[in-house]
Amino acid sequence: MPTVRLSGKVIGPDDARRPIRAKLLFLLFNSGWDIYNSNGDQTVTLSNIEKKLIESDAFVFTPGASLNDMFQAVSIFVGYQTVDPNLQGKPTVILNDDNSWDPLFRVLAHFREMGTIKQDYREFLLTGDSPEEVVASLAEVRAEGLPDAGREKIASKPITAADVDPPADLRGNVCVFCSASLEDPAYVADGEALGRLLAENQMGCVSGAGSSGIMGAVVRGSVQAGGWTAGSNVPHIIELEGLPDGLSRLWLQPDIYTRMEVMIENSDAFVIFPGGSGSVQELFALMILRHQKNPAMEGKPIIVFNRPDANGVSFWSPLIELLSHYCAENEFDTATSLDEIKALLLAKVGI
């Protein structure tokens, strides 16, 4: 019998979401689904989320979207984009009768317009306005399958990388979360300049170890300036994106969640450059860990690079608007220039 994992939590007998969740549970059981997290009491962490994906055959997200719910939904979408074998043929449906998921959809639509999301998220994160629509969508995808993500492997050679210890004068590591697909010349130039800035100021550069887009540019800029560069990636994504030349250290991980975990643990600050759903996922993870007072985030600033493009469009504004409803004003900083990023790094952590 297939198993569906339910998101969301019901808080007490007077929770307004209780009736619709009860109806959803009934319809799912009646349609032959076993249900994980029916009571909404399971905790999802970076360390266990991949296990929960593996043991599930489908995913249903419920009204009253929390930041954690959005993190999980975006994570699944990233898995579809990167052709995660553990998500093959597994549908995701979001019950959005209260429109609480609309801010996330606006973010994803914005990034599709900006070119950092190639796939139409609506074909992968299906929505329904009623429990009946949710159950019908699950059955349809189970019968017909998911769309092709349109990704092709570009690397199949054995994964090899140097393992060079950081220099003694390294002042700290800055993790740069960014797009491996965006090729806008202005943003790519910014990426190279940031990499150089880090190297010239004895700051290590930590990234997702992709060879293309802004991600490749950041590493390239640091390497060319003699910087220490480390990255974390997983085998099936390396096959899609390759590895950048000149990495000092590679943390090879089994999944994208432990990939994030090792990057977070080995960094002293975070810069969020223009990116796609993966960067959204990573920023959500940072904020959730901060809210949980996780020691891995203690004293570590988050800087969102929100420089306007040639058309005056500020890349991260829709996401910043979304986070304003979930995060305190001082939980992250914004910058519109590399000089501002440098000043914030020096002021926040002294590196």
C-alpha cells in the first residue's frame, strides 16, 4: 500500500484547520493510502529529511503554510529539478484553500522570469482547493508520472578533488549560496568579483561546488586570486553540473540536505547571491536553524545581495517580502553592492 507524507500541524481541538485535515485523512485512507505524520507531530531536520523522502511515495502539504512547510516543499522541488532518484515518480500536492502558499508561488514565478528556474514549478508542485482535488491529483500523477525535468548529464568521469588544508592566515569562511544556472553577464561578473574579494581579504570561499553559472564564477574568482575554496556536492548533481576547477577541498555528501549541513557547519558567514529554488531552500534552512537556536548558526551573519538588475528589478525582493512575515527584522541583512557585503562581513564577524 503506498504511503503519503502529510505536512502541517494541528494545534488543539479548536484549531480551524482540524476539520479539513480530518476530511483529507479520511479521503486518503479511503483511497488506499497509508499516512505518515497524520497527527502533525513529526520533526523534520536536515539530517533526517532524505530518509523521510525515501520512505514516502507521495507528499501532501496542508493549509497554514509555515516556514518549515515551505522549506520541505521547495526541497522536494529542488529534488525534482536535480533528478533525485529517491523522488522518481512521487507526486507532491499542496492544499491551498487559504492561499497561505501564494507568497511562495510568487517567489518561484519571479525566479522563473529571472531565468534561475527553468522548469514550471506548477507542473511539479500541484495545487488543490479541496481535499477531493488533492486525492484526485495524487491518483493522476501515480498513473501518468511526473514531467521530465529537462536535465542532461555533463560529467561522468570519477569524482576527484584536492584536499588542501586552509592556510594559517585564513580569517574565516564565507559560504556563498547562488545559482549554477544563471548566466547573466552582470551577475556572473559580480560572482567573480566576490570570489576575488574573499581571497584578497584572506576569507575562505565555501560553495555548492558547481562549475556553471554564478556558482562557478565565485569559485573561479577566488581561485584566480589565490584563495582557499571548499565546496560540497552530491554525485548525481555533479553529473549534471560538473565540478569547478581549483577546489581546495570537496566535501562529497550523499544528499542535498547533508550537503547543506556540512556547508553551514564549516562557514562563519553566509552571502545569498542571485539564485533559484536551491538558494531559496538554503536560505529557509538558515532561518529555521536560527529560529531553533542551533549552535551551527550562532554568531553567523546572513547577507542577502539584492542588487537591482539593468531593468531596476531587485532580485530577492519577493523572497524578502515573504520572510518579513516569518522572521525578525534583524535576522538577516541586505546589501546592494559588493562594498556593502564587505563592510557587513567586517562589521559582523570581523573577517
